[in-house]
Amino acid sequence: MNSSRIFILIGSFIIFMMVQVLILKNLVLFGVAFCFLHILFLFLLPIETKTIPSLLIAFGLGLIVDLFYDTIGIHTASLLIIAFIRKPWIKILTPTGGYDDNLQPSMLNMGFGWFATFSLPLFLIYNASFFFIESLGTNLFIPVVQKIIASTIFVFVMSIIVQLLFYRRRRGI
């Protein structure tokens, strides 16, 4: 990974954080669908990113979001779960020939089917861990499941819209 790629990642980190904290914090549909789009930054890290750097990035990302959401570590815990699962999940989805170097696992590079297979289970795990930690064993199982499903669908649709609007396809040689 060259220095220009690192600067692009740092810039996108700052943009994702600002959008999440300033705009998406108040975006809730019908009181059940929350937009946690900051997860997309972790998903769109290059495929060859190792687990330890992913965990460190997830910790920083979650800590900043927790500071602004007043959630005392819930985002951090959920993002660390996703960062830990991300690399093995990519290995499961890896085709026989492997992937190109520095490939970003976006919908435009990999296709809609691959991105849905990659991101939907991870969005579901993130939302399940977040909302179950948030509810802490109360008797509100059905509302928690509604929040998990609605938020997963909402974040998936928003991630597709963001990728179509702001990302471009990597061109091959």
C-alpha cells in the first residue's frame, strides 16, 4: 500500500466520521431503522488488510462514534466483532484465483451479488451485537429484532447509494 492510498484512507475515515456524527446521528426511520454507515469504512478497506490493523482501525472508529453518541463502548464492541470476523469471511468468499492487490471490496469492483453476500451478514452481526448489548437482556426481544432487521436493510441500501454516488470502479490493466 503506497502513501497516496494511505492518505485517501485517512481522508475517507475523516469524512465517514463527520457524516456519521453530524448528519446520520439523527437519521432514524420510524423509530426502528438506524443508519450506522460508518461500518462501510471498515468494509471498504483493501482486501489484503490484516486482522490486527483492522482491529485498531475499528477501535478508533468505534471510540470516536461512542464519544459523540454517548453509548459507552457499544459501537466499539460491535465494530471489533466485525473487524475480527471480516478477514475470515473474505477468505470464505475468495474465489480459486484469489483477488488483485489493493482491491477494494466495493459493489462496483466485485458486483452486487458478491457485495450482498459479503456485507449483509456482517451488517446483521453488527446490528445484532449492538442492539442486544444496548438492551442488556430486557424483555424487549421483538422490538430489538425489529431494530436489527430494519437497521440492517437501511444500512445496506444506504451503503449501495453511497457507493454508487461517491465511489468509482477500479480499472484493470
